[in-house]
Amino acid sequence: MLRTSISFLRELIANNYKDWFDANRNYYQEAKNEFDRFIDRLIVEIRLFDPTIGSITAKDCVYRIYRDVRFSNDKTPYKNHFGAYIAQGGRKSLLGGYYFHIEPADAGYLDHSMWAGGIYSPDAPMLKAIRTDIYEHPEEYKAIIRNKEFAGTFKWFNGNMLSAAPKGFPKDFADMDLIKRKDYTFYRYIDEKTLLSNCLLEESIRVYKLTLPFNRFMNRAIQYHLEADF
């Protein structure tokens, strides 16, 4: 399904410098076009069960391959992955949506290709809105994240947690761990066999449908509390 994209990225990992990229710009364009076509198909299928994503296209959702190296010690000029965020407003959206990421193995490590969802790195008002909605509706939230299919499919990005209760919330809240998160994102790795198979689109839709209740909860929290000038 994404053979050219994966092949290009694997070669880019070994040749991440401008001269190689310039000499292989047609190869890059072929790989990007393949990825974009897949994202356009994915958008059409996601819109069938989540029409809130609106009339976006791959052009709105796919991230640039060029790295911003101004403030980084790593000066390699290109990302070693293709990624797209499918949500209302596309890749710049602040709402919960559907992230698709392909990144082949590097130097013997596992592939980092993934399906992901949730809210990544929300700003302070948005994070407070999410925490407030979880605090006010803990049973609803727990029913979503503890759903057998959801819990059995996804892992959490768990590295970014507060050590104590967030400011403004009672310290005796029974489900404190639910509101200590700074990120509300989860993922499932995609093996290369699936990436290269004809069932990738079907499997992607199956996985993303499991994220819909979570995204609805997050987006309700953001829209309600921020619109109320929370």
C-alpha cells in the first residue's frame, strides 16, 4: 500500500542531507504523492463515521518533511517520517482527531509507524478544560478509556504527568491520576507487513473508529469550557 513511501524514508534515514535530497527530489515527490493519496482515501472513510472533520484534504493534513532546526542540536534537514493529522482544521487543529504516522526502522530499532489519537500538548486553558470535564464526568471518561477494545488496542504516552494534584482541583479527588496528565494521547504501532498490505485502509478505519468516543469527549470539553471563557 505504501511501498514507495516506506522505501524512500528508509533511504532518507541513511542519506539525510540536502545534496542527496535534491538529487532525489522526484523520488520524494513520488513517495509524498503516494502518501497523500492514501490520506485522501482515509479522510473519505473517516468522514463517514465522523463528519465533524469537515471538508479537509491531504493538503490540509499532511505535515512538511522539512525540519525546523533553528533551536535544535540535531541539524539534519529532513524528518525521517511522513505524518498527517485528520481533524477539523487539518494539521493545525486544536481538536481531537486521527494521527497517521509512517516511520521505518532505523539501526535495528522497531518501526515507529503508528495510529494515534487524542490531544497532544494542549495549552494551559485547554488542559484545564479537559481536566475539568474529566473531573465533572469521571465515570463517563473511565467507561471510554477502560472499554475492552480501546484498552486492548492502545497504549498511552505516559511520560508527561504531574507529581501532585493540578492547581484548582481538590487533592482528595478519587481519580486523581486521570487529571494529572499533561498530554491526552494514545497510540498503536503499525507493523511493516500491515503498512505494505492491501488491508491497511480497512485496518486503519477499524482502529480509528475505536477512538471516536474519546475524541468526542475531548472536543466537547474543549468547546464547552473554552467557549464559556473558562
